[in-house]
Amino acid sequence: MSTLVTSILARMAEVLRRPLDSIHYDSELSVLAPDSFVLVEMVIELQDEFGVRFDHSDMSDLRTVGDVIGLVERRLAA
């Protein structure tokens, strides 16, 4: 697992107030954070932490932790 992925997972665990070992690529965001406010907070924190910006359309496509990781990776590569 890359340092970037580890950092993303750690930040997500912190914001979602979940143990790191409970967050996996295929974990559904709706299960990890049923409150949409918490998901918005997580996205804002990830944008700030990694210096990336997500469009509104990006957020509607996020279903799993892997989706979030992939989006951060794509934004950093752009």
C-alpha cells in the first residue's frame, strides 16, 4: 500500500471517527458515515489535506472508500 493511500485512509478514519482497520477499499461510504454532513466534512478535509479540489459531479460518483482514493489520486496526477 502506498504512502498516499495510507495517508488518505488515516485521514478518513480520523474524520469518520472509525478505527483504521475498519476502513477498506470496498467499504461503502453510506455505511461508514450515514450522515451526509460527515461525508461533506470528510471531503473538505481531504481537499485541504492533499491540496486537491473536487467538483460537485465528482462527489455524486463516490460510493466506496476506493472511489475516494481513486479520485484523490487522479486529482493529484492532473
